[in-house]
Amino acid sequence: MEPMEVSGQGERLQLIDVREPQEWQAGRIPGSRWIPMGELPDRLNEIDQQQPVVTVCRSGSRSGEMAEFLGGHGYRADNLDGGIQAWAEQGLPVRTPDGEQPGRVV
């Protein structure tokens, strides 16, 4: 899904950020939930299977794999095209995990 389309969906989507700790700490999409890629298979119970999911990483590669993985497990999952990098390039907000400071993409 394109960043602007995801942004317009609001809370109708679950945003799952699959990046590494240092990436998450630098900046995240407000409202996203952090489940690192390596932990996702063991944490499926934290994702509502009745609500669409959009996975997020830096550029869309890792999250694309995780969207496919989730789809194979019965989730309605899509990938954020271009990742958080494309999100930020389109002027959409990136914040620190506490939501207090502007974040950055690393």
C-alpha cells in the first residue's frame, strides 16, 4: 500500500513495524506497533486477525516478506510500499517511540 493510502486509513489498519531496535528507537510511524521481524512468528497472538495489517520496515523489503508470512497464516496483510523511508519522503510524520520528538529514518 502507498504511504498516503495507509495514512488515510487511520485506525482501520494495524501497522506492524518489523525493524530492528535501533531503527525503532530513531523513529517510527505514530500508532505503529513494534514487533521485530525475528519475533513475529512467536508473537502472532498480538495481532488481531480480524483487522487488516500493514507491515513496515525501512524500505519495504523485510516488511514485504513479513506481509507474505502473515498472509500465509490467514491475516489480511499488505506491505507499506517503500517503507518508512517513502513515508517520510512524502512528508508524513515520523516520531520517537515516546511520541515527543520528531524521529528520523535510519
